[in-house]
Amino acid sequence: MLFSTEIKRMKKIGKLFLQGLIAILPIALTLYLIYWLAATAESVLGQAIRFVIRDYYRPGMGVLAGFFLVLSIGILLRIWIFRKLLALGEALLQKVPGVKSIYGSIRDLVGFFDASKKKDFDKTVMVSFLDDDTRLMGLVTREAFDDLPKGIGDKETVAVYLPMSYQLGGFTVMVPRSRIRAVDLPVDQAMKFVLTAGVSAENKDD
């Protein structure tokens, strides 16, 4: 009887610990990411600043320099020549085996959360496979194939990107329009829903 009581108590403690871990883990990981970015900026840029102005260097200047560096890049990308230089750099990365796949996956994933690019991926759909009871959530990436070779798609075909849960990557499938059903869900929420295997979901009216 005493042993059974102890087992129940341990199960209750374990359940409470798991609930606490689930609650704090996203916050801890977010704070750690921020800390890692700040520490990296301070380590790399801070050393450079310290080398230039030894006597005037103060802790935190590396983080500040990192912030202004990223801000400056964002401003410079409004200029045509810098956008062309970035495109050239991306083209070079796309030619490096291994790096091409990693960079492409990360770029595409980040692009889904870029407000300026949502116009290209603004339709969330459910794609029916096998039967109408089996569906996958995806994002329509193309509805016209006039500029592509024959055999890829036609007027009754759409290209749908199907992201995979808990990892970078996914599949682009060509499916008949009759196999998709539009869902009133923003792209960022759809990506969050799929990447977390349906765990994370938000009501747009909240």
C-alpha cells in the first residue's frame, strides 16, 4: 500500500515537472538564441572594435555594432546594385555541393515568414491524397505553367509546397485543382502548424 502511494506520488511529481518543462522550454530556447546571437556578435565584432579603439572599447559595443550592421544591410538592399551583389553571392552558394541544399532550405523557410514575400505564397490549402479523408496542409506556389516546358503542369494543375514537420525541407507536388481546398489560414500560421506537427495552432480571431 505504501509502495503504491509512493508510485502515485512520483507520477504526479513527474507530470508536474513535465508541465513545467513544456512551459519554460520555449522561453529558455528563445532567450538562449538571443544570448547566442549577442555573444557571437560581441566575440567577433567586439574583437575587431577592440583592435581599432583599444582604450575606448566598452563591453556591449560588439552587440551594438552587430545591430547596426544588420540594419545597414537592410537599408543597402533597397539599392539595386546591392541586391544584384546579394543575388550573385546566392548564385555562388547554389553551386557549392552540400551548401546548396542547406542554404536553399534555410532561405526558403525564412522566406515564408518574410512579409514582403507573402504575395508569392499567400494561399494555404488542404491537398487530398488517396481519398478525401486523407489530407496534407500545403502552400500554393504556382498556378500557371505557361513559362515552363510542357509536361510539368497545365491549366488544371497547381504547384503546392508540402513542408515537413520538425525539420527543414518539404516536397513540391503538382496536383489537379480539384484535389485542393482553400483554407483561411495565414502562411506563417500554416507553417507553424505544419512544422510543429499540428501542435501549435492559433485562432485568427484571437
